[in-house]
Amino acid sequence: SVVSLHLLWFLPGGCEAGNAIKTYKYNPITFLPLNLFEQFKRAANFYFLVLLILQAIPQISTLSWYTTLVPLLLVLGITAVKDLVDDIARHKMDNEVNNRTCEVIRDGRFKNTKWKDIKVGDIIRLKKNTFVPADILLLSSSEPNSLCYVETAELDGETNLKFKMALEVTDKYLQEESLIECEEPNNRLDKFTGTLFWRNTSYALDADKILLRGCKIRNTDFCHGVVVFAGADTKIMKNSGKTKFKRTKIDSLMNYMVYTIFLVLILLSAGLAIGHTYWEQQIGNSSWYLYDAEDYSPPYRGFLNFWGYIIVLNTMVPISLYVSVEVIRLGQSYFINWDLQMYYSEKDTAAKARTTTLNEQLGQIHYIFSDKTGTLTQNIMTFKKCCINGQRYGKSVPCCCTPRHGKFLFYDHYLIEQIKSRKDPEIQKFFLLLAICHTVMVDVSDGQINYQAASPDEGALVTAARNFGYVFLSRTQNTITISEMGIEKTYDVLAILDFNSDRKRMSVIVRDCNGNIRLYCKGADTVIYERLHPRNVKREATEEALDVFANETLRTLCLCYKDISDDEFEAWNKKFMEASVATTNRDEALDKVYEEIEKNLILLGATAIEDKLQDGVPETISKLSKADIKIWVLTGDKKETAENIGFSCDLLTDETTICYGEDIRQVKSTKNFCKKKKLKLKFPRTAEEKQKQIEKRRKAEAYKEQQQKNFVDLACECKAVICCRVTPKQKAMVVELVKKYKKAITLAIGDGANDVNMIKTAHIGVGISGQEGMQAVMSSDYSFGQFRYLQRLLLVHGRWSYIRMCKFLRYFFYKNFAFTLVHIWYSFFNGFSAQTAYEDWFITLYNVLYSSLPVLLVGLFDQDVSDKLSLRFPRLYVLGQKDLLFNYKKFFLSLLHGAITSLIIFFIPYGAYLQTMGQDGEAPSDYQSFAITAASSLVFVIDLSYVALHLNTLLMSLGTAPNALRQPYLWLTMALTIAVCLLPVVAQRFLSMTIWPSESDRVSKGLCYFQHMFTYRHRYWY
């Protein structure tokens, strides 16, 4: 029947799109120019390109062109090869995907067609275990009731099956031309708005009827669908755009320091150029032997020498800095991935650094924002207690009770007896509601009923109803079948009022076999109580029960119902159908219609579900608090539940003074102000009114900002903050406020889709592979299996990464200053002529070869204390929070240290060679010997600073100056130079460890003392 179907597709402002995808960036023709263009957009690369051009001008360059070309080509080449490998992989993936095949109607029959040839409006047939090639509207399937099971691992990482259900009209009746009107292509995976027009009737289309590209068909032999979005218009491709790039605090500081070096370079070059102008006027013009056959004036020669010094001193700007930083970050990311102490064996989940650009920022966290359910807790829900008609059921102490199915345990015989007696109709309604009001699907395998639930809460409630005798058996598009104490009954489902984070409730309207219509609703107590009938006699008793449950850290839901007359339902259903096919603002229209029917509800009772804490949560929070990290818990639970979770995980203690938000007048006035402002909104008519409204809006904005700042200031004074009843959007807003007003480094950690916004907003997002799928993990920067691993991520890997990066940067700047500033001291003896103090090859290979290994070793392997000591003494973490190891003070100290080292490296060989004679009677004080001595001394000093020696220095020198190296005088000069450079460093380090020890020095010293005493006592006892 589907073969003869013909549909017309309508998209506002759209046109038919092909299904071929393109994720690669380059092709053989565009690779070189496009890649070079992208690389030269970086300031450092462009700077060295300009230098290379300047070096081609003989009038200003005293340095060979290859001294700049070789390092530049190396940096460009490494980056280009990396980009090429990544793009080749993307080409292969695109070809593999575009050439997959599926069955598409062509000339009235199904034919195998490549994915890239599929177009919007095509009708396709998909078989079991095949991928969906485009976003398609499900028309029918081989399963009863047109169900289709899909796996969405490629979309959101979740491996649990989800179900889609076709419209009944497309499954049974649709045989002729029809029209589909739908939204424009967008990236919202959980939303779809469309309407099917057939025989003058409109049918609402939503996300439950759409199979998205990338899904895999499971447990369904075949299904049919029509393509609505293809290729780049599909939702998965719309989500593959560039994500927001997160930059670390050190990155920003490093860039400013490079700009500072640029400025220093220009000032030094200008000063030396002025010196050359003066020298030319005083000496150069009167020295006939210096005449170069060019009649340039001294100022013009000074101008040429300015550019000459820009070239000579170019090594002050570190061309290899950014490449080295990326190598170090990559290595640190692998260390996180390889850490077996962060491996969660129960789920075979290893820690994963999903980004390589934020490692050192893990050592600078001030605030952690954590979800509760599934992050601090296990998110494995167990039905523990309930309140029905004001009576509480469920005991805290176990007693003999045999579960009907699985591992369900409920400790209260009285409730079981009440159910069996069937004397209390409220109890029957209570469990009937649990069995009916949900979106759970039944999966029957080997004669066993298994439930596929969208959330652990729903699964726990339906399982509880099943064990108390109300078994959910099956559902179709319009019916739901229940076994009530062994009696099978089928209810007509008239409407499902969906749950979302704003509504915080879900309702279902059903008609029983007697024709009675009833609405069943479950949701958070705050939203349910607003909609209750004024004469609910058991309201106070249920409120008391909710407080008791919350104090026991149980998750609560209120259950209620409402009988609806036929006339009332007919009138409401007309509005509901109109809202469900609205082409614009459908969600808002539906919410408004839902509000009309969800009122004057009759309270049945409440459920209480237990969600235990994960292992190690209290210890982790305690250690992070000792590291001066403030922890905020953001949860949608009741205040009492959130507070008791705070106590159970040691976030709050008996000594803690608790300040409640409702007791703070400023917070309350902010809330009232916002409401008042909304009610008085009006449109201006005259220019004067418009001006007044603009001014009023400005004042309101200023007042709002002040109130936000007051809230943040007050909250940040607290040791810990727990925000309850917050929506996903509000979680992100809280994180944004702290970022905005405190300028602090923030980390957000969560496990579900409702935490994605918060995770993306924070400086660093951490995802936990929990019970709610993989959406949080896929949006995160780092992921692991349990909350307790956060302490190791921050206190060990974060701290080490920060210390290593800071030492690397200080060492890198120091070695470049020590190398480059020698040219300046040499300028005072060569008439400021921009003559270099080293040989060209040494200048070319200094950063690339001679000094590369020590700096990388420092950045990858340096440790001040072990991982055990880092966890044992959390206060060591404070270094990164206060930016003590890398700041402008440390930068200028590196500059000063480099300047002093360069002075020693230049003037000791200069003084030694000033008036000397070698053993063979020849003077060793030629330029080449001096250059070799200074260069070799420099490399020894730089490498010995971290006890890492490069023998290739000598090998290179042997080829360039064999005569000089035969002189013992040269080696003595080098030894003296190295000693004078290193002895003050060693002395300063010794004094700082003994007189002004850092926290890590004290920890290491204490450990050594403890080990010494242990060894001494052990020997004495022996």
C-alpha cells in the first residue's frame, strides 16, 4: 500500500536538498593555499612571514634567510601534516557514508539507491540493523501499532532503545496525494513541529514520529518513511557545526605576554637604531676603512638598522611556543586517559579527556557546580514509601516481604493487605495512575515483560505498580492495556499532556470501558498544589508526608486525578487539536491548552523513591572543600530533600549555619520586582513616552544587574550553596552569573541531558556516564564513570598540568631571552650594526634542536610531589587558584634572569678572549671562536638548568670550529661561564627551600623526614 503513496513536501523558504554530506575542509587543489591562509591568520606565523620577506632585502638583513625559513617551515609543516591526516580521515568517512545504499521507490517499485542520491519527498524502506539515511517521517512498520525501535548512539551516545510510532492514518489509510508542512531545518534533536494534511484533516507531527539520520533500526523487521530533511539540512548535520571554543586563563595571559615581547622588541630595535645613527655620525663617517660605497646619511642607516635589529632579535618572539604547548597538552590528555585509578570497572568506563586545550585550567578551579541526581547519587531508583489518602506506607526497617517480580522490595504488609481487600478505592486509583500515566514501552522477550523507560523515575514507578498487582501490558497509538489484580482492562487514550522541565508534570486523559473520562496527573508538589481543588481534605496530611520523605532524602512526586464530563472534554479537545497542528509557537499554544484542563485536581497521594549516594562522594567533597574549592549543588528537588542530601554528602555539617533564600529580603524583592515589571509592560505612543520607557528600561536593567551582583556576592560568601527547584536553564544562568561577577574559573558536572546547558556554560564541563544516557558526556570536556574521580582529576592531573605548564612557560621565555639579549650586548662593540653574535646555523636550530628536549620534558613529566601526597594535602591546590606560578611578575623575573644570563654568557668570554694567546701561538679571540664559546656555554646553561644535556651541541660545533675546540682555554672559559650562571640559581633554590619553603617543599621535606625516621627505627629494631 505504501508503494503507491505520493506526498508533496512543503518547507517555509526551503528548496529540495540532496542527501550527500561534506565534512571535509580541503581538496587536492585547495589544501595548500587554504591551509597556509588559515595558519598565517595566527599572529606569530604572519610575523615570521614578514620577517622572511624583510630578510630578502640585502640592505637591512645581516642574517641569512634560512634562519627564519627553517623554523617557520617546521612549524607550518607539522600543523599542515596534522590537518591533512584529519582531513583524509574525513574524506574516507564521507565517501563511506554517501555510498551506503537503501531501498527507495523509483518508477513505482523499491530499488537500491545510494544515500547521496536520496532527495526530499522520497519514500524509503529500511530494514533491521540498518542506519537511517535522512530525517524521515515514519509511515508504517512491521511491528504492531506501527512501532519502530531505534538506537540513537550516533546522535546522543545512548545505547538503550527508543521507540517511534507512526500515525494511525499513515499506517492504515493513506493511499493518495497528501501534503506535509513542517518547520525549517534546525539542530534541535528532541523537537519537531509539522502537520500532515489529508482529506481536509490536519494531523500533528512531532519528534516521536520522526526517525533522525544516524539512528539504527532495531527489533523491527522493516519500516517505511518519507524523507523530510536531507543532507546538510538533517538535524545531526545541523549539530555538527563549530562548537564554542574554550580558552584557558593561561592562554589569554600568554597571548598578552607575546604582545608585550613584540613591544619590547620594537623599543629595543628603535634604541639600537638610534645608537647606530649616533655611532655613524661620530665614528663611521670618519673611518675611511668602513666605507661601503653607499652614500647613505646616518639617519637613513639608522632606519635600515632598525629593521635589521627586528630581524636579528626575532627569536624573542617564540615561534615554536604554540606548537610546544599543544604537544604538552596532548601528552597530559593521554595521561588522564591512561589513569587506571579513574577507571570504573563496573561499566567498563575509562576517564576521557575530550579536549586537549583545557588541562592546566583544571588546576585553577574556584567553583564547582554539580547536579544531584545521577551525579552525586546513583540514579538507580527504588520505590520505598508512599502516601495514599493521607496515610503513609512503607517502613524504614526491613521485614519479611516477598516481591512479585525481580528485586522489588517494599516493607509494609498493611498496604499489601489493603490492596488485596480492595476496600479503599483511593489505593486502587493510586496504583492505576502509576500504571497508566507514563510513556514507558513494553518489550516482550522470551515471554518476559521488560519496560523501556525514558527516565529511571518512570521505570521505578511502573515497576512498583506492577509488583502491587497493576501490570502495564501494552499500548497502541490510542489505547493502553492494564492487568488490574489479574483482570485485563483496556483504556482509550484520548490525550497525553507531555512532561517538560518547565511544566514539571505529566498528564494523561483516558476513557474506561464504562465510558467515563478521567485525567491522571503526576508531578512536582509545587506545580500540583497550585492546581488542586480548594476542598482537598487530605492536603495537609500529604504535605506532612512529603516533608518526612524529603527529610529522608527521598525523591517525591504528587499524584492526582480529575473526572471530566463528555461536554467539557469535547470543548477542550477542539482547542487541543487546533494547538497541536499550529505551525508557529506550537509548544506555547499546547501549554496554554494544558493549563485549562489541569485544574481543580483531586489529590491522591505521593510517592517516595530512593536514590542512594555514589561511593566516595562525602570524601571527595571534603577534600575539594579543603582545597578551597566552593561547591554548589543545583537540583530540581524539594528544599528539604536537597538540604538532607547536603548533610549526607558532607556538604553541610552540624556546625554549618544555613541561610535560606526566602529569608533574604533582597532576593525576595528581586523576584517581586521582576513580576511587577512584566505586568506594567506597554507599547509607547509618542517620542516622549518612548524616551521615558527607554530610561525606565535602562534603570530596570541596572537594578536587575545590581540585584544579581548582590545575590552572587552573598552566595559566594557561603562555604557551600544548594539551589533547589531549578530548571536546566536556571542552572546555566547561575553558572553565568558567577562567571560574570566573580571572574572565577568554574567547573560544571552532570550526567543527563538537563545538565548540557550548564556544562557548556562553565569554563570546564565534566560529564558522568550514568543512567541518563550520554548527552552530558558528549557535550563535556572531560568524562568518567563516578563523581569520586573528580578529586583525582583536579587535585592530581589538574594541579600537575598547571605546574608543568607554568614551569614550561617560564623556562621557555627565559631561554629565549638568554639567547637573544646576547646580540644587544654585542651591539655595543660592533657599532650597533645588527651583526649577530652567533653563527647562522646555531640561530636556526636553537629552538628547534638545541633547547627543545628539556623544555618538553619539564612540560610533560615534572612533579613537585607524588599523586598520593597531592590527594593527602589538598591545600597544595591553592597555588593555581591564586595564579602564583605564572603571572606578569614571573614573566618579568624570567626576563631579568634571561638578561643576567646573557650578560654573563657574553662578557666572561669577551673578557677572557680580550688579550690572550693560545698554546700554538695563535690568538683564539677570533669571531668564530667567541661565537662557539658563547653558544656552547648557553646550551650547557639552559640544558643543565633542568639536568638535561644535549650532546648534539658538541657534534655540531666540531664541524664548524675544530680549531677553537682544540684550545683548553676555550673549555675553561665555558666552565667558568656555566658555573657563574648556575651557582646563583642553585643557591637561590637552596635558600628558598630552607628559609622560605613553599607548601609542596614542606610536604616533601616532611615525607623525607618520616621515611628517614621509619628506616632508622626499622634498623634499630632489627
